[in-house]
Amino acid sequence: MSISYKIVVFNQNTPAPARDLTQLHQTLLPTSPVALLGQGFMEQFYYHILPREGLICGAVAYIDGQPAGFIVATPDSIGFMKIALRRHWWRLIWVIGTSVLREPKRQGAIWEAWQIMRGRGQRPLTPTGEPETVEGELLSFGVLPAYRNPKFIRQSGLQISQDLFNRAVTQIQAAGIDQIRAIVEADNTPAKLFYHGLGWHLDRTQVPGWRTPTVEFVWRNTAKPDPAQPSFQALNKGN
Ligand SMILES: CC(C)(COP(=O)(O)OP(=O)(O)OC[C@H]1O[C@@H](n2cnc3c(N)ncnc32)[C@H](O)[C@@H]1OP(=O)(O)O)[C@@H](O)C(=O)NCCC(=O)NCCS
């Protein structure tokens, strides 16, 4: 089986393929709050501005030039949306406003996104009100069914989900983050088995703010961080 396989990493230095990410996100996770906020929100804000600012990063996999899977992560689970909101509130109001005018039922998605953002802030705080640890999060992840069935894997020898996962975790670790979370819908057995199989621990069996029942997995790096790498906290000081 001769196929061309490419993984394109995106981050602060490399622009995100916003259109491909939007298409994959809508196809694979159509009921996620980001997808429900609409194509305009994803293409013009979420996958356009956030990667440029270093608030999200990730990778897209291509098979024979076609998008096959994606992963999106943040080095700051609690802060990334708050920082984006503070820096670009006018743009966000415009994008979300036009999105709701087009489809008024999107108001429900705005409410859920707001509740999730509030829920993220409920982690332990230091006496000065800062989060105890800055944690990364795998925000969205998926591979199209055609590229994750046993036949394709056997014939191509590719395990795209594993490759995408490795790229995202490497990027988060490079930002000096040693703890990463992933929220999964409680009835998503393949995703739960995926994280469990990689040794991630089930940390919470209920995550506040979500419309559907969700669980949370966590991974902690016990190896020492590289002091030569600037940390995410250092890069975003003052925000
Ligand atoms: C989550 C996802 C990326 C995992 O990738 P994957 O390629 O399926 O990963 P794996 O092949 O390692 O499968 C994970 C486990 O689930 C099992 N599994 C796969 N499909 C399954 C199904 N329909 N029912 C039950 N178990 C299933 C696999 O056997 C494997 O278990 P094992 O490690 O014990 O063998 C993929 O399932 C996916 O794209 N899902 C749709 C989008 C999604 O739900 N994303 C997660 C939310 S962020």
C-alpha cells in the first residue's frame, strides 16, 4: 500500500491550517462547544488567533494530501481562553455576535463555553489567588474512521492517533509543562481506552460546566524539565 503521510505541526511559529482544523473538528467532534460556536468562530478566531499567540498548538495529519486527523492542545488549561478574551474581546464579540445572528440557537453553546471556562478556574489556588500549577490540556483530538480501522492500520502500518498524540505532548512539554489533562465524554469508550492504555490516570469522574457527563484523565511527568527551555509562564508573564 503506497500512500503519502504527513504530519503538520502548528504553534506560535507555524500558522495553523485553520480551514482543515475546522473541517476535522466539525466532522469528528460536532457537538463540542467549539464546533457549536460555528465555522466563523473556528476559522477566524479559535484556529487563527489562538495558535498565533501561543495559546494553543497541535498537529494535523494528512493522507495523500487529505486531512485525516487532528489534535489541539494548550499549555495553560485554565488561562488560555481568558488570555484570548482579554487580548481580543472586540474581535470575539464580533465573531460570536455574527455567529449568533446567523443561528440564534448558538446562544446555548456560548453559555456552555462560559460554564466550562468558569469550571476550569475551580482548581486549587495559592494564597495569592494563582493556580497552584500551570497544567496543559489536550483540547480536541480525532482521526477519521477510515484511517483508524484495523484494515487501514494493518495495510499502512500507520497509527495516526498515536503520532498526533506524541506531537502534541512533545510541544506541551517543550513549554515546560509537566502535567496534562484531557476531558472525555463519559460514554466515549475508545477515547477512554486510549488514555488508559497510555498510562494516564482517571482524575475526576465529573467535570463541572459540561452539558454531557464527562470524565478527566491526567498525566504527570516525573522527569526533570529542561532549564534551557523558557517556560510558558515566563513567556506569558504579565497577562
Ligand atoms: C479517540 C481516538 C483519537 C483514539 O484513537 P484510536 O486510533 O481509536 O486509538 P486506538 O486504536 O489506540 O483505540 C483505543 C482503544 O479503544 C478500542 N476501541 C476502538 N474502537 C472501539 C469501539 N468502537 N468500541 C470499543 N472500543 C474501541 C481499541 O481497541 C483500543 O483499545 P486497546 O488499546 O485496549 O486495544 C479515536 O477513537 C477518535 O478519533 N474518535 C473520534 C473523536 C473523539 O471521540 N475524540 C476524543 C475526544 S477529545
